[in-house]
Amino acid sequence: MDNFEVDQVNKETEMFGSKAVKFYKISNLARLSYYIMSKFVVHRCRLFKFTPCAVQCMAASVETSDLAVARSDGSIEIWSTKYSWFQKLVIPGSSDHSVESLIWVGNRLLSGGLQGDITEYDLTDATVKLSVDSFGGAVWCIAYSIVKDKIAVGCEDGSVKMFDVKNKAITFERAFDKQEGRILSMAWHKSGDIIVTGSTDVVRIWSTKTGHAIQRITIEREMKNVETIIWSVAILSDYTIISGDSSGRVQFWNGKNATLLQSHRAHRADVLCLCSTKDEKCVYAAGVDPRVIAFNLVQEDDVPTWVKGRYMQKHTHDVRALAIIENRIVSGGVDTNLMMNSISEKVGSFQRVYSFPMKSLVSTSATKKLVLMQYSNYLDLWKFAKCNFPEELNAGRNIPIEDNPVKLLQIKPPSSDTNHICCSVISPCGNWIAYSTTSTLRLYNLQTSDELSCKVIRVRCVGLIPSHCIVFTPDSNYMITSTTNHKILIVHLVADTCEARLVQMLQLKTYTCITHLLAVSSTSSYLATANLDGEINVFDLTNMTHFCTLPKYQHTPSSIAFHPVTNDLMTAYDDLQVIEYSLIDKAYTKWTKQCLSTNNEPLLQTLRKGASSNSCNIAVVTSIRYVHSDEVDKVFFMSREGLYIAERVPNHMQDTKSHLGARFCHKFKPLLCTEFIDESTLFVVERPLQDIWEQLPPTLYQKKFGT
Amino acid sequence: MKESLQIVQTGGSSITKFNSIFSHDSKYLLCPCGNLVKVFSVATGECFQRLNGHCKLVTMICHHPRVQLQILSSSLDGTVKVWDYEDGILLSTCDFNVPLLGIFAHSCYSTVAFVIQQSDDSNELYRFTLNTIPSKTSDIACSLLAKNVVKDCSKRIAFSEKFAVVSYSNRLLVFINPQHAERDEKIRHVLKDNAPAITCISCHPVEECFATGHANGEIRIWFNISDVKNVISSIQHWHSLEVLSLKFSSSGSTVLSGGHEGVLVQWLEDSKNFLPRLGSAITNVAVSKDSTLFAVSLLDNSILIITNYFTIKQTFDGFTAIGQNLPCGICYDSNTNACVTNGKPGHLLFYLPDKDIQLYNLDIVSRNFISSVDLEKPLSKTNILKVGFGGTFDGVKHMATMEFDQAKQRDEKLKFWRFSDTDQQWVLETIVKSPHDGCGITSLTFSPANNACVTTSQAGFAKIWFKHDEEGWLCEMSLSFRDLPCNDSTFSEDGSVLALAFGHTVCFCDISNNEEMQLMLSHSESIKSIFFGRQSCQHLLVAATSEELLCWNVMTKSMYWSSHIHKINFLICDIHSENMAVFTNSNKIFVFQPSDKQPHYSHNLSIDVTAACFVPSKNCDIAWQAKSELYLVSKEMSVHKFCVKSEVDDASNLSRMIIKSDQVTPMSNYLSSTQQKTAKTVNSNRLQETTVDDTLRYILDTPCHVLPSMSTLCDQFISSLLLQQPSDQSEDISKHNKNDNFEETEAKNDKKASKDEDLLEELEKRVEQVKVEDFEWIQPLCKRKLEEFSC
């Protein structure tokens, strides 16, 4: 039995509300309310205090056009940017691990942190692969030279250490001369001969051959006693050095003789990051004053001049990282969202990438009316609020709350496990809770003695492996996990005796990427798995065999679900395409064929137009639910911004036209969970952006005209 | 007489409506002003030259691309004129026969200039060759460059060394090498759909870079302009309202901008300099060639010369009443001989109409200029509604002003001012807060006999204010009559009788004796304004209703005459003569004397008159203006007066005769003295040629019996002869000449026979020695000689 806590009384007042057919904004007081949505009552819950973490650094992969984003809690997200923005995987951080700098070496991802080591991540199973000591204390910056195939790290002790990264290893090679003060920023010249480092008050140019500093540029101080910190340096192929410092200046230097070319005081506060485009005609700078400013090269009469170009002010807080992916500039910072702008001013528009995770952090037990909320290092278990539904449900009327929601438990991993929680789930019956960190998977049995008190007992089971995804079968007799070593574990659970037994270990064919989706059919007869490569396999659970593999679509599946009656497998992809596959016919269903033939673009994409167009990742479907009846078959595609509802004729009715209609309902605050409690009640967990903003630290004060 | 009279513009007009430019040596500022181009001296602030020649509004001026001392001007009359601005000479004219909205030239394109031609549906930018300026329109070789140019083109088109930019509200056309470029050889830059409209533009003098000002106050600097795809624009934003003017300094290192805020902003690379509280919106900025001086044109019709240290060096005031309809009319101040009217907001303007000189703006309201946040809703401001001047008593002259914020119905103040002889300025004596409770003051009149002042209001009260030595001005009497609105008040010339117009009734009262109101004259209609006659018409009272002009004899209390005039606008009275003038809404003027029903003069004016004033003057050829001239101010705030037709031409030639007034320095003294010398010798040469011949011919050709007596002719004759020699000697003396002279003197020495001859000889000697410039000293001598001769 691990730690658990019971929180007896919830002090927050909750309210129920009911509104039929039409959607209205609920009053601010209501954190929880019921709505009637055509035939559904919507139960809105705002108890989940999900707070995303600040973006610490970013690195764009040249080879795969993936973007690695490190957050302040040490977690690293890999975003696929090729077709649409999709959070491919999250490598959970741990409480003793920080990421200060991130770099792609080919398709390897390396990071340096204040704990003083260089870490390599295994992207095929989202774990730490390798960790090497920096031999110089905390690592502040890393640079990679493709010519030399080496990395250089700037350390706390003021030295640059060079590591060889050949042969999939990281081996220490040499240390440069020690300087006074930590090395905060670093850039490696294309030729590999020169490294530029920035520290307090000084920029140094090092020769990689000798390890000695060739030039030393002293950066002017604004005030005599306040040192200037060079937060960021960059070097172009023509030896132009760009420095961004704590006094808000972006300075351009001639690197050959260390003379100042130009100095721009475009920022009002510290410049934290710099980034140059591939053609080196434009340099972007951003910092505490949350503006991303472009500096363009104007070559007039062979005299290069850097002029201040356009600026983008989309962030509300410090911008800490900039990256260029293809022809877009991506910025991220303390306000946790990524902003994306086209490099050329004329084409393309601004897009915002929200920091909501792809994985569901909330799971519910419909029978026991319990909701499990996953935070980075603990789990909260709440009991739903209750209300008496009046006989006649009218639109525009709130249903008064009867019992407040109650926080039953808080489950924390033991203090020895510093890794953050990767996934968690509560079984549909409400008796089992499972969660996994990168090191351990833990299973608990929940025992409720009365309404408001309960306890959890850890159930030990041999052979459990940390997993990416955990599901329980609808009858709660089995727990199925997709493990970090590319296996599917099937664990039989016995509720009465609190026992768990590993019954089957299915080997997956793919080793190159993680299996991030699992779905079990309503009769627990089929299991579907989907991986990031887009492969979808169906296993027969009755005889534990591989049943079939679905046709591969070029995009990544974002959610899969079985039809409750026909066991058709519905898959939603990250480009908002939805495809339903009949396991019996081994072919696309009639509805899918019809949708594909009538629409040129993905079905949900057509529905989504009219909704906010400049946010891209929250449109991705995170879960699919069927509501089946004899007359009409409804499919609910839940995304972070709303619900896509497709209505169709059930399969048994032999009608030529099966597609009845579809609509998009986005009158919700950002949704973290959407679940059917029963056929007429929809439980949603909302997290208004306003609440997230309130959690963020204060911004740099800037006088605004007219205030 | 009536036919020969015509009105001419003597002053007014905006000097800030169009761009002004500095001369190349930064000594002069040239600004288009109505039909003229005025040349101001930067050092003295005087208007030193008026380039008169266009017959319609001058729309733009620019430097001649080759000749430093010449400018080109374009006008709505369809001509481009070339001027020598220092001498004020019109050099040539080029007639396009199409109204021209602007002209551009740049020293890099020496042979061409660019004009904006206004046609019915669009304004077009043409290029024409400057080399030969033909007289015929068809001969001008024009090539079209751009169509549909925005009307306010002087700020929207800019030329630099390598390129020209034509801006529209959301796109820009760049012509590289505009002296050769064809119409389709242009680069188009289109702003984004949501981008604010471009309001003004300025080119970097050297680099390929220009700046645009935008409607939301942004300033964008554009680089890389020859590249359509990779044009770079960086945005600066300080102005909260539209940017009205923008200029690169001549070195290109800074940008100057101004807008409705009335703040001049100098943009440096990383910082900004401000010159705030300029008092009005900045409409134009000009930069001198050496970047040491900036000329900032303000919306209130004044131009400030600002040094590069941001200090105001000089102010040129136009007729600063621009943009108002002169609520307080025009008063005449006998102290300064100036017309007084509304000037800048909250200021009184003292203006000399005969010289077109603005003396000063007197701050009455004492409020700072604040720009409104929304231009659609301008902030209300306190206006001066009435002004009046009292006579001089005990050596003190008084003035009273009435101010009121009409939009907000507040801040009604009556202020009494005293002219301080020691400080030579008006000193505030008394402020009376809401003297009429905001009920609309209708008149303010001083008594000519003592320190008393009458104010009347629509609420029906006439208040009489007396000056007390200690308390200042106090209201001693308040008169009303049947609650009728009191529309006007007037004192008889001796100050004994005060007439008050209450509705349709005129009441009289003697304020000095504190008597009750008495003697009423009434009429069927409401009386708008009343005036007592002056001088011989003292007993007559003239009243104007909206449709009728009435004249009563106050002594007999009977109607003297009445005359129907359609829609009377206002009535004015000349205090120096018996004349009165009445203006109608249809711009007719009738000048009459109260004693005579028939007007002396009537005229259909071509201008909309807002206000008029009689100003005393001596030399006037018009009979009814013998004592004072009538000046009119039009709706466009241009000042006009009546002129005999011949005088009109004089006035146009006047500009030639204005003497150069420039700063006096030792060097300039020296230069001017040498210049004068040469000038004089030349003049005397010419003089003697003409005068000698003329006088001789005159004496010889005329029959002797009609000749005047010899004594009168002698002066002229002798002096003309005398002039010959010194002028001969003033030429470079050849040896031969010298010898001749020597022989002559010798010969004369021999002649020493008579005393007379001696004297003459002496005289001649002296003449030789002195090389006389002034011959007056000879005249008495000659006279005596001749008298003796005749004897």
C-alpha cells in the first residue's frame, strides 16, 4: 500500500445547471453544471487544475522536421510539424532533472541540464537512453557541429567541453581553457573551427583546434554595477556574430576582428534567444519583453546593414526559445503556448499551438461516478457532484446542485520515484486504479467503505513493465498496457481477492516508435493498438492472437474506438480525417466510403471551418465515443476545443445513404476530458484559458498608451 | 467710380496648407500662401519677398533641379512657373491648361520635373522635360507615370536619388530611375488587408529606403524596396493618431514626424526625441539642407523654425485665425492700429491688415492645447466670443473679453484687461465668472466717455460694469425690459446715451446719471444690431433686423428712413467717419451714411465675408474710404480690401519694390556698400544720359513764350550739366582724358577775368575733386550765380 491521502470535505461550492437544446454560457460561479444538449445533459466540471509548464528551450530537427520542446518541469515533447501540429510523444520529466539546452544530433536528441550531465533520449520508447557527466558542473548550453560530428557544452565552471558523438555514444574529448564565469550561450560556426560563447559581460571566440580563446569582446555595461549577461549568441557563416544581452540590445559584430557592426536597442528588456534563418538574411530575437523582432540584412552597395524588420507580439510572457522550422518561426516561453508565424510576411498566417497534452489526463468511472485526475507527480480522485434531475428539462435553466463533489484521495508515487507520472487510468467499475511513471507501473485496488471514505491497496503483480498507455476492459476484468519495450501486457484482475495476474504478453512488430493508443471493444473481444507510424493492429482477445492490420494512412492516428454493436473500428487521424473499418468485411464501412467520396478534404476539417482557425493542435480528436440506438447511430469525436457529432443510419438498416449529417459544437471552454456517464449524460472537464493565465507569473510591466 | 472698384486680397491665406521648403543656404523659407509664394527670412522672421504671378492657389513648390536660386511652383491655374526667389522675378511660365496639384524635381534628375495633373476622375503623375520651357501646351513633352494619385499628393509622393515612390492608401509604387522609367517599369508593394492606410511618405536621401506614416500612428521604414518579395518594413509606433507629416533629415540619420498630438518626434536609431506642446497639429515638416533647421508647419497657420537642438528659433505666423468663423468679429485697436480678432484657439490675434503683419497672439483663455483621442469627437474648447476696447482714461486703456465653452456650456468668463505702458502688454485686471449665467452673450461695448462697459445677453439682461480703483470692475447696474432678449448695445459718440436693443424695442438710458430707462423706439421685428451715427450723424441711430435697415432720429424720436435689404448678415460702423457698412448673406455690401438713405457704394462680392472692419488710413483713392479703409475677411480667412483698378496692378508690382531686409553683419555692410557704389554709378550714368537730353530738348524745343521763367529751369539745367563731368571721371580715366582736363583747367586759369568765372571754375574744381554723389549742396550756389547773371 502506497501513500494515499483522503481529503474529506471539499470546500468549494459547486452548482449544477441545465440547459436544453441550445448552449448558453454558464455563469462564472458555476464550476460544475449540467446542460441538456439535444438529448444529453452536459455535466461541466472545472475541478482539474491543469497547469502547463513554461517552455524552456526548443530544437528543430533538420532531418525529420520534428520539434523538440523542453518544459520547465524537465519533460520533453516531440511535435510532428510536417502536415499538422501533433504532439507525438512526451518524455516525462522528473523532479531532479532539468533541461537547459536541447539539440538534435542527426536523429538523436540530446539535452543538457543543471544537474550537470548530457542526456540522450530514446525516441522509440520515450525514455532516457544515456546520461554522461559533463565534467564541468551544470550544463547551460550545447552546440553541435555537423562537420566535426562533435558537441560542445558550456558549463558552470566556465569551460567549454567537447564531446565526440560518433558511433551512437557520447565520449568526452577535451576541455577548452577555463574562463571566469559560467558560459551561458554558445554557437558553433559552420566550418567547425570557431566557437562563440557568451557569459557575463563578455563574448569569447574560441578556436576548436587549440582550445584557446582567439578574441574577446567586452560588452558595454548599461550601469556600472550591473553586469551585462549575454543570454544568447549566434554566428553566421560570414563570421558575423550576433549577441543578445540582458540590457535588451541585439548587437552585430564582425567576428574576424571582433568589432561592432551595429547595435539595436529594439527590446525593452533582456534578449533571451536568437535564431537565424537558413539563408542567413534574417535574424530573430526575442526575450523578456515578449516581442519577436526580425532583423533583416540589407545589402546595399556591398555594405551589409542589419535593419530592424517587423515584429510579432503574440506572447504575453517572456519568450525563452525560438526555432525555425521550414519557413516558419516558432516561439515559446513562460506563457506555455507555442506561437508560429510565417517567415515571409506576405504568405501564411499566425498560428497558436496550445500546451494541452494529447494524452488524456483525466479518466472516469461511470458506475461509481469517480473521476481520476493526473498531475505531474500525484493523482487526485474525486467523486462527482450530484443533482436531482427535474422531470422536465428546460433550456436555459440550471439544475441546482445537491451534493458537492468530494475529493476522495490523493495518490503519490513514493519519494524514491522522482519520475513524473506518464499515464493513469481508473477502471470502468471504479475498483482499480493504475498509473505508470517511466520507471514503474503501479496498480491499486480501491475499496470504498461508505460514500465519502475509501482506501487504496497496492496490488503487486509480477511482470508489470512501465507503459505508455493503460486501458481496462469494459467489464474491468483485464488491464491492458502498451509497454516501453514494445509489448502488450494483458493482466487479469480479480476484484474480490485483490489479485492481479499477467496472462499474456503480446509482441508488437514495430520497434521504432511507441504504441500510444489502445482500444478494447465493448464485449472485450477485440483489442486495437495504434502506433505513431500509423500502424493499427487488431488482436483477438478471446484467443490472444493477431487478428488483422488496418490499411495504413499517411497520418498519425490520434484516437481509435470500437463500435459497440458492430465492432467497426473508428480511427481519427491528426489531419482530422476519420476512417471506420469493418472487422467483419475487412474493408472500410459504407459510411467511410461515402464520406471519402463526397468530401475532398477530411470530414472534420470541413466541419471545423468557422471555428477559430489560428489554433491548430487543439482540433485533433482525442477520443471517440459511440452512442448507438436503433434509429440513429451517433459518433462523437471529442477534441480539446469541442465536439464533432456525426449522425448516421445504423448499419442494420439497409439504406443507400448512411450519412445523415454532422456538426461541430465548440461552445465549450478547452476540454480536457469528455466522457459519457450514461447514454444521456455527458461529463466534460473544462479548463478555461483564463484560469491558466491566472496561474502564470506576472509579466514585465510595460506602459501602454492610454492607461 | 463704382465700376473701377474691385477687391484685392491683401493677406490671410494658409501658409501651412502646402509644403514649405528651405532655400539651399537655409537662409530663407519659402511657402505657398494662397496665390503667392512667400519668402521668409529665417534670421529675421520677416516676409522678404512675395512671388506674385499665379492667379489661382499655388499647390506646391520645389527647387529647380539645376539652378540653386530658382524654384518651380505649380498652381491650380494650370501653370508651372520658374522663379528667382531672391529677386522675386518670374523667369518663365509653362502652361499645362490643367489644374496642377503638385510639382516634384530632384537635383539628381536635372532635366526633368514631375507634375500632378488634376483631371475629372483621377489625378495623374506626369514627367516633363525642363530644358526648354515652351509656351504652348501641346509642346510640353509629358509622359504618364501613375494614375489615380491621391489628391493630397505632396505628402504621398517622394523622390530620392535613385527612385521615386508613389503611395496610395494601401499600396506603394516604386519607380527606379524615374527620369527614364516608363509607366510599367515599376515595383508594386501591397500592404496587408488589415494594414492601416498610408498618410505620408518620405524618402531616405541617399539609401534605398523610405518611411511611411500611417493612419493609426505607425511609422514604417522600408528597406530592400527593389525586391518585391523580400521587402523589409520595420514598424515604429509612438503617435496615437494619424501621422500627418514625416521627413528624413538630409543626412538620413533621423526621421522627423508630427501629427495631431502637436509633438515633434525625432526618431533616432534606438531612441526618440520629443518637442512637445507645439500648440497645434503638425501638418508639414521641412528640413534644411544642412539638417540644422526644421520648419514645422502647424494647423493654426504658423510655421516654427526649430534648430537641431530642439529649440524654437523663429516663428512665422500666417493669419492664425484659420479654421474658425471669427465669433468675436473684428475690432480695431487704436493703440497698435491693429485689427483684433480670434487667433489661435483661446487667443486674440492682433493683425495689421495694411502691411499683412501679424503682431502677436494674446493668450486670453490660458489653456494648453490637448489633442483629442478620437478625431471624430474633438474636445470642446473655450472660445472668445466678444472683445471690446475702451477709450484711454487717466492714461489707461482697457479691453474686455468674453470667453465661453459653448459645447459644454461652462467656463463663461468676462475678463477685463489693462494695457500696461511699462511692460507694453495687456495685464489682466478682473475676471468675472459666469457674468450672464451662460445665457449667450450678445454684445460687449465700452463707453467712449468713461470707464464703463456694457454686456448684454440673450437672457434679457444688460449689465453695466464700472471700474473701481480697488475692487476692479464691478457690475453696478443690471437692466432688463419685459424679459426680452437684449441683442445689442451701443453708446452715442459722446458716451452720454446708451442704447439697448431689447427684442424689437430700443431703450435709451443715461448711465452716468443713473437714470431710469426712457424713450423707447420699437419696431415690428426683432432688432439684431444697433449703432449710433458718428460725427454729423450723432443724433441718428441705425438698427438692423434680419430683413430691414432702420434709421431713427433720436432727438425727434421718429423714423428717419428705413430700407429693405434681403437677409442682413451683419452691420459695422466706422468710428472715424460717418460711414457704416451692411453685409448680406448673399455677399452684398452697402456702404452708407446714416444721414442718407441712398448708399454711397454697393457691391456684389465674390467672396463669403465672415467679418469686416474699418481701419483708419490716410492714403486712399476711394472717396468713401478717405478716412478709413474697409478690410474684409472671407470664410477661407483671406483678407481683402477695396482697390481702384489701377491700384490692383500696383499692388501686384509692389513685391518688386520691397527692399531687401536681411541681417546686418560687418561683411554684409561692406558688401552692400560696394554694391551700392556700383549701383549708383550705373544709375547716375543712366540719369545723365536721359536727363541732359530731356532738359536740353525741353528748353530748346519749346517756344520761349511758353517756357517758365529762366530761374525755375536753371536749377535743372545746371545740375544736369554738372553731372556730366563727375560721371566721366568716375569711369576709368584714360590718359588722354586726363590731359584734356588738365588743358581745360589751365585754360580756365587763364581766364581769371571776372569774379563770376572764378567762382564757376572753383565750383568745377570742387566737383572734380569730390566725385560728387549728392549734388544738392551745389544748388544754392548755382541759384545765386544765376541770379547774379540774370541781374
